[in-house]
Amino acid sequence: MTGNHGALPALDVKLCAPRGFCAGVDRAIQIVELALEKFGRPVYVRHEIVHNRFVVDGLKAKGAVFVEELDEIPADQRDRPVIFSAHGVPKSVPEDARGRNMFFLDATCPLVSKVHKEAEIHDRRDREILLIGHAGHPEVIGTMGQLPEGTVFLIETEEDARNYQPRTGRQLAFITQTTLSVDDTKGIVEVLKLRFPDIVAPHKEDICYATTNRQDAVKVVAPQVDAMIVVGAPNSSNSQRLREVAERAGCRKAVLVQRASDIDWADFEGISSLGLTAGASAPETLVEEIIAAFAERFTVTVNEVRTAEETIAFNLPRELRTMADVPSAAE
């Protein structure tokens, strides 16, 4: 794909692949769309279904109403469906919904649910549980909320891991947030294993396949380009990690933008190469929008750099499976 403006400076855009929507995000968006199709509007969604304003605004336009807590739903609307976001929720949330006789659909990513199950298994086996993650992130709040308060202890940094003092004398186990930096997490895990050789690790790494694949692609592209753009929201953990990975991989300028209108063009003066990727909750249309914006200022050539293939898809909730032939948001 080449721009038409011969007088403009040349720009080689290296497009990371995989990028953008993962299977968990695609499933969550599809759940909202299918619920609207089946039950009509409004459908309530607790928290942003995924951390992307463009996606959320699109669903609002179709009839989704976003709330942070169930008590924000008007009493005369409590017969309407409620959907829990892809990040997962504490156990108290579905319990609260049942207590209010609400009908709810759980759009929690199955890979996040896997971490929830690991936490419950460790608890049943009387282990002291450490969660590697970022304080305040909805996924971390949801995972810690699977068990009583004071059961799961948060580790955010290698320093936290070095300073952690076991609370109970029980065997230690760790789990992780699914959207972390692979390299940061590796360092934390190494500290924990050095200090506590018998600590129980996940049978399979908790960081999800999509997080790993997108970071691996950035590691390949970032050293080859003058600047890098990550398409994603500021509150998207996996998007923020992609920007950090690009910087660590040797890219002099790596920025996170949500839309083409967010670009500070001064950041890209004089460049001849650009890396471009998107977080797991950013749709491809935003990537195309940014390429088009650069094509107005440069003679653009786009080359995709693919480091992995992704074919994973997750099942829908049984209440919606008969409607699975309705097109997905990513199609």
C-alpha cells in the first residue's frame, strides 16, 4: 500500500502482527452485541466491556448502558440484562446480582477465569497466594475478590518480591495478571523463586497468549524504526506494556494514542520509519485511521511483520450460543 503524494517524504510503516483484538476481547464485544440483538435495548454493562473508548462509544450507540456498580441501574430497569466486563469481577458482584434477581451474562475472558480457578485451588490446598499485578486494575480487583479479603497478597515490582514476608507459614503460590509485561514478570518470578524455592507456579504461564504475541512482535519491530505508535487507551494495561516494551527494545520514541486526532505530529518530524501496533482492545479500524493520517503527510509504504499466527476463539455463554451466526464486532 503506497501513498499518492510523490513530493512528500517517504515513510516505511512496519505493521506488527499479531495486533489488536484478542479472542477474549472479541468474545466480550460479541456478547454485548448479541445481547442487544436478543433482548433489545438497553443492556447494562458493569465497567467498560474492554478498555477502549471507541469500542465503548460504539456499543453505547447501539443501546448499551455502562455503569460502574450495579446500584447505578435504576430500580425499574433491573429486569434488563447485565453484562460483566472482560476483566472479571469479584465474587461479590454476581452474588449481589442474584440478590437483586438480575439476569446477568459474564463476559470475563476465559484466560482470566483460569487465573480465578487457580486462586481457588491454591486456597483449598491451604497455600498463601501472591498475585503479581498492578494495584487498582479491574482484573486485579476481580482476581483478589475471588477469595476473602486478606487471602491474596499483591506483588507489583521486584522490590515488592524482595521485601515480601510470608504471613502464614503456609506453602507459597503465585498467580499473575494476564496483561503484564512478560519481561517484568519474569524478573519478579525469578526473585520469588530465588527467595522461596518451593513456591508453586502456574502449570501454564498466566500471561495470556495475546499479550505475549503482541509484545514479541513489538520486540522485533521496535529496534528497526525511528518511532513507534501503540494504538490503545491510557487505562489499557496491555497497551501501556506494549509502549514500554518498544522503548526497552531500543525505539527512541514510543507513544500511546487512541485516535489519529491524538497524534502530536512534532513527535514524528524527520522520521523515515514507523512501527505500528495496537493493544488487545483496539479495533483494526483505528490502525487504518492512523495509517491514513500519516499518508496525508508522507509517502507511505506499509509492510506487515508477522511473528505468530492466532487461531484461538472462545465459546459464548450458553444463553447466546444459538445466535453465534450474528457477525462479530471484529469482522
